[in-house]
Amino acid sequence: MSEFVNRPSRSPLASALADRTVAAAPELVERLPDGRLRCLSCGHRCPLPEGREGVCRVRFREAGELRVPWGYVGALQCDPIEKKPFFHALPGSDALSFGMLGCDLHCAYCQNWFTSQSIRDPEAVGRPQDLDAAAIADLAAEAGAPTVVSTYNEPLITSEWAVAVFREARRRGLYTAYVSNGNGTPQVLDYIRPWVDFYKVDLKSMDDKHYRQLGGVLGNVLETIAGIHQRGIWLEVLTLVIPEFNDSDDELRRTAAFVASVSRDIPWHVTAFHPDYKMNDRGATPVATLLRAAQIGAAEGLRYVYAGNLPGRVGPWENTRCPRCAATLIERSGFRIVRNRLRGGACPDCATPIPGRWDARVEGTTRTHGIPLPVWSV
Ligand code: SF4
């Protein structure tokens, strides 16, 4: 915990978070020639003089060092891993999901704004609850959840804490995952690579102007997607299809083409938007739009395209099919596995291997059955 108490300009929440910090991992700090410290935990790469906080407002410089979040959660619950969503990792199992507070972006449609925007937005109710890393891993083991996931806020900006939790998870034989906006750096990917098994990136748009509106830079996200794949972490990409934001044929085609250029084996999830947080000026994504997006993904050569958030209304696009013989391998309805025919990670009919992370010891053990079962949430 920080020793520093003289923070007159901070809000009560910011002060509470500042009390829950440690020094940054040396791998995530660069000392600049002018004495500033550059944070390398996300693509903003904030150069911080003494007394300044980064864009995320949870990492800050004090008494000469970069202080970073530690020792609490902003939310914690057990979900089906399909809700993250991961469709090619331990299907039908639970994921103990934890988050901290804060984000490096400020998306108007954020569905986790109560944790991600808690420092920027007084309406956001997320508050820190002290918990140690071993206790989070113990909760996962007790809940029968084989995976521990950093989610609900942007995990990249709290990577030191995620790695601490994941070390404990690994000691208990558990898998680990990030659910992230992908605004990363090579340094943070190198830092987390030994500890992260599965990684989901939200690719929100292929238009840099749109990314700037959300507080990000498209190029950082594209480089991060490629970097995750190059480092051998299992990667799935999601695009929330938002009417009049990213739903044109051209943009969807460029999005799918980019993912396919990294690997045609990366699952691409196109999911339906509903009005949320500050984006209430348009309706939900129509089924026809989601089907069009899925068809574009397949036409661009992606082998595993999924349409989400509209269970039972998107035909076969919830299912995993064999790219060689077209047999249905995993049948889903929303977050629920209806049937899993994979055998040893391969098609039982033609033996084609299906890329992913498969472990028959833990698959099909979901206890939450498509309805989040709170272990503890705030
Ligand atoms: S995590 Fe990102 S936004 Fe936060 S201080 Fe570091 S570089 Fe800046």
C-alpha cells in the first residue's frame, strides 16, 4: 500500500484507489531523458512528470515512482466462458471473472461503465473491495471454474495485479484470460505472455476517427491483435456491430479482412448492440445486419465466424462447424452448449483439427448454465 497521504486534489474514490497501489513492474516503465516516466502498460504510453496521473487515472507518478493498482476488485462473479466470449477455449466451463476500476478509453456505449468509468463519471457506482490474489484463485477453485479472467475494466492498465492473480491461478492448475480493448504495447504483451492463456480483443472499428472518439488509436489495436497471435496466446476477436457506427459493408469487410490477414483460424464474433450508457440515440442491431456481418466474415475467408447476443435468431452462426466437411461440431444456444462432438480437439467425422484450447477434463462442467451465478459482485 502507498505511504502517501497528501492528495488534496483527489476525489474520495481516487484517494481510495491511490491507497491501493504498488510500484509498477520495471518492464512497464521507461525513464525518459527529461526525467519523466513513460508508462508502457497501454497504447497511450503516457509520459508522466511528478504528481501526474495517466489517461486511465489509475496509474500515477508519486515520489519519483509509477504507482499502479493493487489488492482489490471492483467486480467479481462466475460466468460461462462463452459469455466472455471464448468459443474455442474449454467449451461449457465456467470462468471466474474479476475486474478492477478504470479504463484507458471512454466508449459511450460501454456495457461495463459502472466499473470502467467509475473515476470519470460520478454516476458509476463501482467501488474497490479489498481482496488478495490467492483468495480470488481460491474462489475459482471452489466454484469449479477452470479459468480466471481479468475483465469488467481494461485489464492492460492493471496488468501487475492480473499477473499476481494469474500466478496464484496457475499454482492451482487453472487457466487464465484477458478480455480487453487491445490498446496494448509490445512491452505489456511481453510482460503478460507467460501468464495469459486466452485473450479476447474488442476490435471496435476500422476507422481511426471512430477510435479517436472513443479515446484510442486504431493502429495500436491492430498491432496488439497481431502481437497476441505472434506470441502464441489463444486469441478471439469481437466486433460489436453498432448501427451507423461500424455496420457498413465496407467497414465490416475491412474488419474481417484484417483478422483474416493475421490468421483465418481466429474466431471472429459479431455481436448485437443494444442502447446502453450514453449511446441511446439509435436502436439495437437488427438480426439482418448481424447475419450480413457474419456472411461478410465468411466471405473474407474466416473459418470461424459467430453471431452473438441474439440467441436462437441467427441460424447456424452460433455453432462451430468443421471447415473441411461442414459437420456441426459444437452446437450452442446463447452461452449454453447444446452438444459438443469434438473429439480430442478434432472433427469426429473427418479428423480435421480445430484450432483452440481444448481440455476434456474440464469441458462441459458449467454450473451457471447460461445464467450468471454471482460468487460475489459489487
Ligand atoms: S495504462 Fe495507459 S493510460 Fe494509464 S498511465 Fe499507462 S499508458 Fe497512460
